[in-house]
Amino acid sequence: MKILSIVGARPNFMKIKPIYEEFKNRKIDQILVHTGQHYDENMNRVFFEDLELPKPDVFLGIGSGTHGVQTGAMMSRIEEVLKEEKPDLTVVVGDVNSTLAGAISSIKMQIPVAHVESGYRSFDMRMPEEINRILVDRISQFLFAPTEDAINNLLSEGADKKKIFFVGNVMVETLLLNIQKSKKSSILDNLSVNTGNYGLMTVHRAENTAKPEKLIGLFGSLKKIDTKIIVPLHPRTKKVLEDIGYIQKLGKNIKIIEPLGYLDFLCLLSNSKFIMTDSGGIQEEALMLDVPCITLRENTERIVTLENGANILVGTDPIKLTSALDEIPKREKSYPKPPLWDGKVSKRIVDAIIGHPDLFAL
């Protein structure tokens, strides 16, 4: 059996790591393809080193572009790799354009697809990720669901029950494998902060950065709180703030830093008082680390974080954000953990692939 796994963005690296190691432990031949969808040489090097991932067997170097241009370029190059490698199965993770390109290219060549993190739905078709999730789930032969609500979403859409496998959250497995290692990070000392005396924020989605007034309102509301806020600033967000001349007008409690590697960010998150984010995976990591999360979106596909009391949705409404920040001290200090969010997710995934050869037949 030969497995071809496709990654393209940093969250993909975290999701593929345990699966890659499980295939390796079972001596299954595998090819790791990096599309280069999100590529910064230093950041990619740090993530691969932090996660101890091997150098990709194939690097496509696609780079940024509009969704159509980027996805089309990926499909063309991935098709070439598939023709050469002739894998028995393609594994795609998450919901980025690399995920969609890998799935479509494979299925058109009659190569079955396994989708890890299947069934998440925000029910917001304005999100490119939502479109990617729905399309990839529709054409995949293995649907690896992280939560029970993800399974229900798949069933409600008519997915074949025999293709659905409840395996848990593979990114949580990566977190559990690295949490002790992250404690060796010197990031707290470098930033002169102590455990629990700062907030953390990440903001990068187009829905929040396309209109500068949203960012102005968001950062403006943060000036009103005493807590120091550390912001590893995404390049897209930084450019918007610089273009409108607002980066010099941020509150004195705002500390802008460069994007971080996985272990440094995990250390900063686990020791923070709260996290504000528009990321998907960070909502889940916050739940696992018992860090209150405020999500800067109108909706979320990570429904379990809301149900378990770990997350508050505010969009970028300054009033809602201020209210959520006021509520943080009243929140529970620990949250129930979802079923199967443990260190055996990759084992369940590989067991399912090996144990269901009938799903390889298209």
C-alpha cells in the first residue's frame, strides 16, 4: 500500500504529523506533498522542526493567489505527482485550498480520498473553507469525523454511513504530544510576561481584514482594558494596519510580535488569561488547555467549543467583545473534553484505512 498525503498550510502540518508517524510505524509506504500554499521559509522550517516532520518528498511551491488561480495551479501540479507516484490512497486534512485541490485531482484519477477533519460545518457559504469542506466530504471515501456533531452533519447530507468513522481530533493528539515540550520555550521570558497576566489575540481571516473599519473597531475596544494583549500579527493583517496608518495608533497595552512557531505559540496560549481569535483550530486548543476563548467570527464550525462553555462568539462587534471580556473572570476554569480527543486518533485513522479495503474501490 502506498499513501500520498497533501499539506499546504501550517494547520495541516499539525494534523498530518501523528498520521504520518502511525503510517511510518506500520511500515506503510508514503509520500508527503507540500503544495506551498502558505509558504514562508523561516516559518515553515520552524514548524517542521517543532513537529519533527521530515522534509516533504515533493514541494510544489505554488504560493499565494486568488482561490481559483491557486486551486487550479495546485490541481495541475498534484496531478503530475499522482501520475508518477500512483498511490493507493490520498489523505487530505482540514479545509484549505490544498485540501480541495488534492481531493479533486485524486478522485478524477480514480484514486480514493481520505478526509481527516470531516463533517465540520459553519453553515456560512461565504467562507471559502466551508465550500472546501462540503466538496471534499462529498467526494471522499473515508470520512474521519472529529466530533459527534460532525457525524450528524454528514448523515444529514446523505453521506454513506459505512464511510464515516468517528476518530476524534487529530490536532489534539499533536497538542498532547507537544505540551510538555512547549514548556521549555523561552517566549514568556522574551516577552517579559507571567502566566495568567496577559491576553492573546490572532486575527487573519478576510472577513475581518477586508474592511479596515472592522480592525479599527476591534483594536479600539481593546484600548479600554488594562490587560496586556499580545498579538502575533499575521502578514495580511499587518499590511492592512500599515496601509491605513493605524499600526502606530494601537493602545499601549497592545504588544505586536512576529508570527510564532508551534511550540512558542502553544506555550503562549497555554499560559494566557484568555485568547481572542478568528482561527478554527485555536478554539479547540483553547478548550483542551482550559483557556477561555473569544471567537472573532459570527459563527463557528467548532460547535463543541460553544457547547462545552469554552468559547464565546462576538464577531468584531466592539460592544459584544467588551461584554465577553467582562465575562471572562466569571467563566469556568476547566471545560469538559469531547469524546476521543486523546492520543490515539491517528491509530484509529490508520486502523480504519487498513481494515476497510472495500472503500478503495470507486
